[in-house]
Amino acid sequence: MTSKIIPVDEFDYVVFGGTGDLARRKLIPALFHRRSDGQIVGNSRIVGVSRSAMSNEEFRKFADEALDKYIGSDISNSNEAAAEYQSQKQDFLQHLYYVQVDASSDKGWDKLVKLLGNEDRLRAYYLAVGPALFGAIAERLYSNGLIREHSRLVIEKPLGHDLKSAQQLNQTVGRYFDESQIYRIDHYLGKETVQNLMALRFANALYEPLWNSAHIDHVQITVAEDIGVGSRSGYYDKSGAIRDMVQNHLMQLLCLVAMEPPASNDADAVRDEKLKVLRSLKPITSSDVHQMTVRGQYGKGAIHGQPVDGYLDEIDGGESSTETFIALKAEIANWRWAGVPFYLRTGKRLAERVSEISIEFKPAPHNMFPGENKQFKANRLVILLQPDEGVKQWIMIKDPGPGGMRLRHVALDMSFAEEFEARSIDAYERLLLDVVRGNATLFMRRDEVEAAWKWIDPIIEGWQENGQKIHKYTAGTWGPTASIALIERDHRTWNEDLDS
Ligand code: BG6
């Protein structure tokens, strides 16, 4: 089963940082797929921009190699599939162009102006560069007359490292682009199952009456990675898990679970509701940060049986108190959620790559099967984000067979890969084209980003004031034992058997 593809009008996508890692791994493959699937048609162009000298042909070769590396292995071995891939690739590459521009000086801009020409087509400027360059690029786009009614700006984290810097960054780009033209990416919002969470909650009448503190005991959000920081240690060591993952991805997931039903799927209707959640989060301050958060850092260990270095070795043996793991308990002070903790955890070099949201319902009020106390478990709804997308609804049933009444906790299990034949599309494919379609529902508005920082800043300050300890954990485990204590103190446990 494939979904209906509606082609978009011709556009120009200008990627600053066009020869960088994000372009190579994500943006070029995503745009290739959208063209091959027939959503990008005609003479839509992708323009790579960076400081290096490169011809169009060299840029096409760079993209050709990126495609072979990042999607070539997904192409089936049949001659037919290989030939189709080659022909789609040739078609895609023809629409790639390159311009050498120095973002922080006037060099090269005239060539970009010339290439883009006067046609009033949609232009998206994707800044796949460090945030320090956002202002300089926006200013030069403006002074070169490149910002028009149909121009859009796409930016991605880090969107500041605290509230103040986020406000400055928003002000800087806001000088040249209207808020309605700015698309702030959080790629988690483009993930299939994250959107499915919206469908599950708001396209079904079943869950909404139960979706509150009367019926839900608590919520767990886990985003576990098995990778380490690799070559990104320069950036990561200054950010840590709280800035890299919690301030954006985990808080966005929390918003989608906790928000009130928006009146429509329009960008502002959804973002208004998410903002209300962010503003209702109970502050974690210096006095309770120790109770509410746990920081960890991985040491040496093994991932899937392979020995791996610890964090300090990965950052060249230096000293660092940056957290690569965080667990925290968030509370939402509003009518729907008062008294329902949201336990969040994320970390690198954990046992597996698995992300899920687990809604733990309250137990049935009375057990009329007294011999079955141990089996008598509460319902749980698990939304699996990755690697296997799906939904599991855990319920109690009678254990089949003769004899007495025995109970069993089983999952109604829907794996999307098994249910649907369609290729699972990468978040960037959806988001890049949403920019072209002018659909901002899955992008963060300025006030959301700032509200998230407003909640995060006191946590980081509390850590600094209290010199909060970093707990070491062995790579390949589920993080420091202190994170288990965080939830067990409330007589609850992490859903360790993430496959159960
Ligand atoms: C990025 C973080 O935003 O998300 C990375 O900077 C992290 O540190 C990545 O590895 C995780 O994304 P995904 O899609 O692989 O879960």
C-alpha cells in the first residue's frame, strides 16, 4: 500500500553547508527519494552552497557518492532495481547546482543571485551550518535581494545553548524573515510514529476519555542510542544530553503526549497547544534538581559484544563532566496531568538503539482473581518510534487452555513494517517537502523553543550550583543505577524489557 503523492510546484532549495555532513547523509538522500517518488518534478533545483571551490559537475559527483553510500545498499540486488536506481539518480543529479559563496563576506553572492534569477518561484534556504553563521547569511540574503514573499528559511539545532542565546538567535533571523517564513526543524517531529501519536490520540475516540490523571499512572519516554559521540565530540562536549536531546526531541515528544486536542491540524493550532504544555511544566530548581534528575557518563564497555571506548577516551582522554545520559522526572501542573509523572531518559552507548513512549495506565480497581495477583498487571500502551515502528497495547487475557482461570499480560501488537509494504520514509523527506508546501505543523515556533529553554536553564544552573554528580555507567548497559533509583523511589520501574 503506498500513500498518494501530490507533486509540488517547481522550487529552488539552496543548501548552505551543501558539502557538509548533514547534506551528505540526510538532505541529498531525502531530496533524491522525493524526486524518485514523483513529489519533486520538472525543473526544481537543488543548489549546494559552501566556501569550497567546486564545479556543478564536482558537486554532482559528491552527491552521487553520497547516494551510493547512504541509500545504495537499500536498493535490491535485481538488475531491474539497479537500473531503475541509476536512471533515477541521473535524473536527480542533473538538477543539482553549486555556487561557491563565503557566508561571512560578500564573495560569491553575485553568482548566487545570477543563478537564482528573477523567476518568482519558491525558494527555501536551508542553513546546514553552525548557528554563528545564521545572522551573517540572513543579512546577506536580504542585502542581495534574495528574500521575497515566497522565500523560506530552514534552521536546525543548536538553536541557542540557553534562553538568552536562543532569543538572540531568533531576533537575528527575525530581522530578515517573518516568523511565518522560518521553519525550525526538530527531526523527531518528522518521524512516522511521532505523527502516528497524533493520529492515535486524535483520530480515535477510544483513548481520549482515558488520557488523564484519573486513568494514567505515569508516562515513560525513552530515547536510547547505542552509538557514542564519535567525531562530534567538539560540539557534544559543550552540549551534553540535556541540550542535545532533552531540550528539543524529548520535550517535543512530551508535548505531543500531553497536549490538549488542537481544534485542527493547522500549524498554529498544534503549536499553541504544545506551547501550553511547555508553559505548564513545573520548574525544577536548585533545591529539587538532585531528586528530579540523574546525570551519567559512559565508561568503557561493550555494545552488542564489541568492546568500545569510554566517553573520556573518545574525547581524547581529557577531563569532562558532560553528561551522555540523563533521566528526569517532569511534572505538568495542569488539570489533566496533575500528579502524573513523566519520566524521561536518554543516553548514548546504551544497550540498544530503541525509542519508545510508554503510557502506563492505572491498575484495574479490584482484582476478582485473587490467585492471580502476580499476573495482574496494568494496561500499557507503547508507541515504538525506532528502530521498529509500531504500537503495542498491553492487556490482560485468560491464559488459553483447560483448567482454572489463569491470567496473562499480552500485547496487541501492530508492527508497521509487517502491516504496510510502503518504504518507511526518513524524517527529513517529510520535513524538507513540508517547507516547500508551506506546512509548518511539524516545525517549532519561536515561542516553543524559548519556553523549552526557560524550563531547561534552571536545571543546568541547579547542577552547577550543587556540583551535581556525574554517575559513570558501563557502555552497553541501560545507564547508571541512580536512574533506576529515580523511578523506584516512586514505586515504579522502567520498562526495561523494551521488547516486551
Ligand atoms: C540528534 C542529536 O539531534 O539526534 C544526536 O544531535 C542524536 O546526538 C540524534 O544521535 C538521534 O537521532 P535519531 O533520528 O538517530 O534518533
